[in-house]
Amino acid sequence: MKLSLESIREKEAWRGYHLPHFDPAVIAEQTKQRPQWLHFGPGNIFRIFPAVLCQRLIEQGKMDTGILCCESYDDEVITRCFRPYDNLTIAVTLNADGRLDKEVVGSMADSLTMRQDFAQIAEIFRKPSLQMVSFTITEKGYSLRDAKQELLPAVAEDMENGPEGCQSFLAQLTAMCLGRKQACGAPLALVSMDNCSHNGERLRTAVMEIAGAWRDNGTISAEDYAYLEKDIAFPWSMIDKITPRPHPLVEQQLLEDGLEGIRPFTTAKHTYTAPFVNAEKTQYLVIEDRFPNGRPPLEEAGVILTTRGTVNKVEKMKVCTCLNPLHTCLAVYGCLLGYTSIAEEMKDPEMSAFVERMSRREGMPVVVDPGVIDPEKFLDEVLTVRFPNPFLPDTPQRIATDTSQKLSIRFGETIREYLASPKHEVSELKLIPLVLAGWLRYLIGVDDEGDPMEISPDPLLPTMQEKLNGIVLGEEIDAAQLRPILSDASLFAVDLCECGLAETVIGYFRELMTGPGAVRATLRKYVR
């Protein structure tokens, strides 16, 4: 059987799958007439999370339009993964007990690309019915500058030339918002759903910088700028759902069900995707309730609508204490110990004890409680359900990507809390410094058996390796070589030398570097 609108009418053939309880063709036509929700970045997490939320609301009779999804970078995602399947996708939930919950998602009313369908997308922006434009374009999608903090060439050209004929996505987005102002003047919410801190503010900063350049060079008016500033909202959000790349076991199950043409593929721009998506069951979406033109009843599908301050607290709870620091710990030590699965690593007595004790003893005493989610329950779910899920194919190597960019928020904020607390001393921290030492040990590029180890991509990798040059496993460590790294507050959010943790990190690093097997020995000494 094939994934298509015609095929899913034969419900008996799709036994075991949740099919849409509505006619996707009818929803698509209604969406065309009065679009309500447009989404940029139709990748894996979009198809198994926001798109499914929309499907639930349609099935409940709370919405009668779907999502229009648009790709701004890799057209093949649309031309090979959406259009051949009538804009349907298969969402597979990976339960911890091994069951696969399979669903055909039919809420995506149309699939567009900025290159092919720019005029159509601009027309959607001009519709008064449009209430929200959401984004999952990855953290780097909001950047106007390169690693040297210089404007990207396309962005610089767009800023100079004005809103006509823009090349860069964020300038195109800004221009389409201005087109809305000219056409109907209705307000709009631009909702980043990317997994990065203060995501709405990042999007707003980019849009307003582009608009500011246009205002200053006279290509837009002060009134145009004021519309973007006052009538376009940029709600903050926190999204959480582990969504790994399409897994061979899931593919095999779908093939055994009789599905054809669902094999994963890699696009010319190196996007690895498939007509199906697999992810864990657990999910959280918390959004600042700031929608000046109204919104779908997202709370009816489990979304938490709240204040910006609460969104920020939820994000801090997750990123600084209850999930992300644990991920980084498992990533760097998992690579050193030769693991290729987070679930398998959680069976390791030292590593499971490491993340549990670090989070409970060092993180939880200063955790931010957002009120809408219980930190203890969230952490318990991470430790006992999410990370140990053997059917969730996530790897330490993937999570270790860009670690230098993550340390300050994932560990530095907790260190700051200890420094500011009248009840705690920073010297109480024993396991967080062990993670930081483990990251330095990881950067040496040699695993615990003494064999060469591939290091995941990281923008600071060349710089860090230059600073660690000459440090060799089994040889004496010169602490003076490490102190400039540990004093870098841009890495750790604090100067570790100044706050008194540097010598602890150096001591751990020396033990981790004594020779093959030293990583395991150090873990046994300090964790168990």
C-alpha cells in the first residue's frame, strides 16, 4: 500500500494505524480560503508534534483548518517527502515497552517552498485570517551573522537594498510582514518553537535589526517599522520531545505492514529524512500566550499557555537542571567509554549514578520551579522513562555536537546560583566539575582504551584543540596550560579560576588523563 489520500480511504488495509478522523482534502480547501496557521521548517519534530496537535484539534472539532508548511532551505524535503504523499506523513511513537503507535497525519494542508512558491506565501501573509506563523528552523536559522560576528553577505545585501527581492530568509520574512501591513494591517504572532533559550527574542531581534536598517536607509517608513514593533508579537516558547532520525527498525516495521516508498533518503543539501517520523511519547510545549490576532485553542491539545516569565522558568528548569546537563554528561563520557546509545549508557552503573546524583544533589537544590510543571516529576521521567528507552535511538555522538556552545547555560547557570546563594557554597559542587573535566578529556580525541576517537562537530573545536595542543594521555599535565581555558567566562558563564572550581577541574582532568582505563577508574572513585 502507498501513503496517499486515496489509499487511506481503504481503512481495513490500514488496520493498526490511527487515521485522520476528517477528510484532509476538505480541510486543505478550507485552509486555502482562510489560513490560520503557517509553519516554516517542516522537519521531523514539526511533523510529529505541532502537526499532530493540529490534527487533534481538528478531530475534536476545535479547528476546521490545517497547517500550511513551508521550507526555506531544502526544497527536496517538500518535493520528495510531502508532495508525493499528498502531504501526509506517518508519525511513529516509540514507547518504552517496545510498542509502536502509528498514525497517519493529515493536518498539513499544503507544502510550499520559498523558492518555488514565494508569491503564494506572501499572499498567505496578507490574509487577515492568519493568526500565527511558527518556526522550527534550528537555532542557527535566527542568526544574521557568521562566527566572526560579521553580517552574512546575503543579509548585508538585503539590508542595503530594502524589502524588494530579498535573498535571505529572515529578510524575506520581514518583507512579508510588511506586505501584511499594507494589505490588511492585522496583527500577527511569529512563534519560534526551536529548542533554544529566549527563542522569541532571538527572532524579534533579527527581524527588527533588518527593519531598522531599512528604516534608516529610507526604504521603509517609520510607520512600517512601528507596525513590526507594536503589532507583530514574538511569543517565547519551550519545546521538548526527543525526535531522532528515522530508525531502521521502524522502517522495517512499516515495510512489513506493506507500505511502499517510505525508505529514508539524504537530500543534496545533506538532510536525512523520510516519509515517516519516529519519536518518544513524552512531549512538552509551553508558549507565552501573546497572540494579538487570536489563536487556535492549543491548550485543548495539551499545550501550556502562560506568561513569558513562566516560559523562561520552564526553559531554565529543563536546560539548566533536569535534562540538558544530563545529556551533555552522558554525551562526553559516553563517547569516551565507547557507547553509541544513550539507552545502553543508562545501563552503565557509573553513568546512571553520575547523572542521577549530579541532578538530584547539585542541580535540584537550586532548581527553578515554574509552577506549571513539577521539576521532580520531570526529572524522574527523564531518568526512568526517557533516557533508558531502548527504542529511542539517540547517540552520545549526536548530543556531543556543539558542546562548547552549551556549557555556559547547562552548567554555568547552576554555578552562578551557588555563588549567589546564602545557603550553599560553590565548593559543594563535585560532579559538575567532573563533567567539565570530562569535556576537556573528550577534546583530546582519544577514548578510554587509548584509541583515536572522532570528535563531533563544534565551532570552537580548532581553537580548543590548539589550546590543548601537546597534552598527551599518560603524560604529565601542566596546570598552567588549562587555566586560560578555565578562566574563560564565555565558555562556562563564570571564571572558574576566580570562583574556586578550576583546581577541582584540573585535579579531575589529571586523573582522567593518567592512561588507558583512567576514565572508568575516575568514575568509580567519585561517582559510586
